[in-house]
Amino acid sequence: METTQETNATAAVPSPLERRIEMIVALTEIDREVEQQLKRMAKNAKLPGFRPGKVPMKMVEQMYGAQARSEAIGAAVEKAFGQAVREQNLRVAGQPRIEPKPAGTEGQMEFTAIFEVFPEFKIADIGGHAIERAVLTVSDAEVDKTIEVLRKQRTTYATAGRPSEKGDRLVVDFTGRKNGEAFDGGTATDYPVFVGGGMMLPDFEAALEGVSEGQEKVFDVAFPEDYHAKDLAGTTVQFTVKIKSVEAPQLPAVDADFARALGIADGDLDKMRAEVRANLEREVAKRLRARVKEQAMNVLLETNQIEVPQAMVQVEAQQMADNARRDLEGRNPQMKNLPVEASWFTEQAARRVRLGLIVSELVRDKDLHVKPDQVRAVVDEFAATFEDPQEVVRWYYSQPQRLAEAEALAMENNVVDWVLANAKVSDKEVAFDELMGNAA
């Protein structure tokens, strides 16, 4: 058997990572493998009138000859490909495409293997790149703000006994008319509306401020030009609204009952604040880490402009499409047949593959492999939010897949730490509301 590599002069290479290897397999080798295959098959061959293993070889060849030959050719090509790859010290990315060549020299078969290799590169210097790291120290003000959010999440409503104000909840019946005729979607009964809540059109909500229970009000509403219902876009219609109730928001008092509702069994307010602070500090630290991680990964992508194997991109895009399809089905079983194309995810998949290759090379080159204590620290952080942390730790260490997730996060932490140690880093205070996504 011989192998030779095709030169660039005789074959156009669409991708810098694409390679071609010419393989020659001797037919005598194929025939020898077929014979051995058939002998193995004959030991277990079953045919009416013959005992197992006693079927004549000629009949075994008639039954299994084509299968044995196909398997023998596949094994020979795989062996030839593996030998050529080792000889040329190639790192193959994805599965090769094997193409048979027209019959050439008598007594041999020729094939072309077309495949991609992993890119070879050195991690670029990132010393000139700046990272502005967001920082935030949780103070009493942030704790107070979080408690206020928790209060609002537990808002109840009671009859106001006064005209409506912003923040009130109304229950109304309404009918909308365009040119005097009721239109589709413009009628509702016992419909809840929050005054100033932004759920309805601005004109509609503005007209409900200052109304009283039992009142009926007629007013005009202008629909925006880009309204989704084309027959209403850019038009002005008339609504008749009957106010059935006006309810004012009632926030719970910050007392022992409130503390118990948050899981503090004895209702101690100091314990409640400490628990809120601890949870808030964990969430803030998580969001700050996520921000700096994204910045660090962007620096690595910007400084290491490498080609990526398209075979790996295609596999990643298909996995992303499959995950999206499963997510849609989980949300609504009727969407299980909704077409989700892998091509929709190609750009994102290419970024993931590129980043994965860069991170792998960085870990190898800078010896950023994770240590057991780093993995345990990640697991302990996960477990800290549960009632029985030790049980969660045991669960992680009994589930190889879960532990692998912790190992991957620990490795990412090492990579981020390396980037921060080698780039130009400056700290900048970030507003609490902006970090938590509550900015007005």
C-alpha cells in the first residue's frame, strides 16, 4: 500500500485548512481481508438445512461476499488514511470525505481523502488591549432597593375608594369603534388594566387616570403608524370604557411575616437583611464575572484571527439548531415540526468554534489546566444557594456530566484570569440598576 500527498499545483484548495491525500490500496490486501471476514462470518452463519457454522463457504460467500468486500475496502482505506495522517503529522478536524478514483494501475484501488485540519497558531500578545472592569460594592442602599423590589413582587390590591392614580389596577369593559363600527380585537369584558403600566396604548392609559368605579368614559385613541394590525395603523378610533373597579396597590410591611415569606423561619429582620445581602452579593459577583468574561473572550477573538474548520462549524450549527428545536417543542409541543435550519446559526457557531480553538490552545500553551481545588470551589459556589449544600456537592461529584460542567467553568475562570493579568485593566464603578438591568 502506498500514500502520496497531492501538491498545491495540481489541486485548488478552497480553504486554507483543507487537505487532500491520495491513497493506493492493493487488491491483494482487500482480497485477503475479505477471505478473513468470510471465515469469521462462516463460524456463525445460519441457513436452513445446515447446522450453525457448517454452511459451505461458497454459500457464505454468496450471502455475505458483498458486505465483506465493502467492509474490507472501508477498513483498508481507514488504515491507509490513518497511516498517511500519522506520517505527515496532521491534526484532522471532522470526518474526511473519501472519493474513489477511476480505475488506474491494475491490481490496486485509488482514493482521495478530502478533509480539514486544525489551524496552527500561536496565542497573540494582548498587552496592548484595554479592559474596563466593572466593579460594584453592595451597600445598605442596594439591600434596601432589593427589599423594595421583593415587596413589589408581593403587591396585593384593595378597593381604592377614590379616583384612579398611576399604579392602580382597574377592571374594565371596553368597546372600540372605527368609523362607528366595532372592530376585531377591540372589545373585552372584565379586563385588568394597570394605570401607567405601559401595557396599553398611551392614549388609552392616559384616559383612565382619574376615573372612578362605575363611571363610563368615551375617548379617542390614536394608533401608531407601525401598529401590527394594518387596518388600524395610523388611524384614530373611539373607545367606550366602563370602570368596574379601581384597586390601589398594597405593599406588604417589612415585618416578621414578610421575613417568614422570604424563608426566615423565626421572622428575624436582621437575619432577613443578611440573607438578602448574601444573595445579592452572589448575584452581583455573578453578573460582574459574566461582564468581564465577555470582555476577555472578545479580546482573545480580536487578537487571534484564525481560520476555523468548516466541518466543525457545521456540526456546531446543527447542534444549535437541534437545541433550538427542542427548546421550542418544550415551550409548545405543537411547534415540534417547525423548521429550524442549521444555516441560521452559522455565524454564531463559527464564533463558538473559533473561541473554543483559541481557548484550548491558550490552556495548553500557558498550562491553565484546572486543578481539583478549583473545580471544588465552583461546585461549592453552586451549592451555596441550596438548603443542603453538602447534598448538592455529593450530587455533582456523582454525576460525571455535571462535574464536567464545573470543570469547564473553572477552566474559563483560569482563562479570564490570564487575560486580566496580561491586558491593560482598569476598574470602573457601575450603577446597581444598570448592572441588574433595572435602568429606567
